[in-house]
Amino acid sequence: MYKSFYSLAYTPFSKELKPSQAFPSESFSEALARLDYLKKTRGIGLLVGDPGAGKTFALRAFVDSLHPNLYSTLYFPLSTGTVMDFFRGIAIGLGENPTFRKVDLFHQIQHAIINSFKERKITPIIILDEMQLTKDLFLHDLSILFNFNMDSENPFILILAGLPHFKDKLTLNQNRPLAQRIVIRHKMEPLTKDEVDRYIKHHLELAGAKHPIFSAAAIESLASLTKGWPRLINNLATHCLLLGYQRRQEQIDEEIVHDASLEAGL
């Protein structure tokens, strides 16, 4: 469809973009820098951001950068299953046959983490997404589960990811034991107007664009409508390309962006 019309070799603004092809925005680069620091220190990290900010993609890029012989990664979105399902999932991911009592399960998980780190020389990385959905009791459990040798060592990396208001939950008194042990914190921010311009051009160049497909006014309008959030930019830019193809318009202008935004519900 629009790929041949705009002489594109690949589909731009796709979620299947490789981490190595990511646009290095300031917030994305800072997220990777802090996660890299966490890799060196180990312990607990916090990554938050609004929907469509690029949290999951940043985590994918971080995991993609890890040496597979030195790190093993377990990813759990907290929107699926129960709390005990999560703990059993960790045990299974660590190669254990999970027990049924929580106290035994915690001992089993800790033993597996220590064995992986000290015997096999592999650091377990556990990523918990959608943390804004968690209850305080679960956060209390985490502070117990990831306390090793009276909190004197960190044979693991635990990354807590979620929406920004999860940070507010961590400020509550009952959650301070966990919050005080967080090594790095980062909030994903939207792209600036200049970054939106470079982001769009970056993705089109990756797709094989040979000429400017979006006018300067169109990009400015797109930046204003999406407020710089990457997922919204991807969605709206794709709608623009489809509409531009339907109208046989070689360059996307401000009018197409406006009409496409109505179709996209922005």
C-alpha cells in the first residue's frame, strides 16, 4: 500500500524496531545509562513513565545489550495472574519446582538466586511491569524476598516498571523499606519538539525514504497533537501515511495530519 507509493523498503514506525535502531532521545539514552549503572551495582531499579513513553522498549534495549552467558532475564507483567502466580513464576524461571507455602517458596527463590549468582556466575534479572497495580502487601513481600544476608549483598537485579503514580505509592510509610533500597530511578519523558522532528526523519530513513515525506508544518502539527509521546507519534504518523496514500499526496501536509488525528481519535 503506502510503502510502494512513498518508495519505502520497510514499514516505518513499527513496534518491531530493533533496539539497535532506536532513536537516541535524551530520556531514552538516560534510561539506558541508569540501567547500565544498575547492571554494575546490582540491586533494585525503578523505571516509570506515562503510557506510550517507551518504558518497555527501553527495557528491551537494555536486555538486548546483556551478555547471554552472564545474565538471565525473567519478565513479568503484574496485570496477569495472582501474587502467588508471580512468585511461582520466578521459581520456575530460576529452574525450580515451586512449593506451595509462601515461606518455603521464598526460601526456594532466594536459594536459586544465590546459586545462580555464586555457583553458575549468572546474575538473575527480574523485571516486574505494571507495578502501579500492586498492593502494599506485595511490596512488603518484595522487600523481604530480595533481602539477602541481612541486606549486605545483591546477587540479583530487580527492575520495577510502571506508571508515574507508582512512585507515590513508594512514599507511603509501609513501603519505605523497599523504596530506600532502590539504587536508580528514572522517569521516561516525552520527546521535545526538536526530537519529534528528528524521530520522524530517523524512522523514515530506516524505512528507506529518499525524500522528505512530512513537511515541516506537518511535523510541527504532529508534535503538538501527540505531545511528544513515541507511541502516539507512531500511530499518528502511520495514519498520515495511509491517508496520504489514499489521497495520492506525495508529501504529508498539515491538513493530512489534522484529518488523520481525527481518524486516530487524538
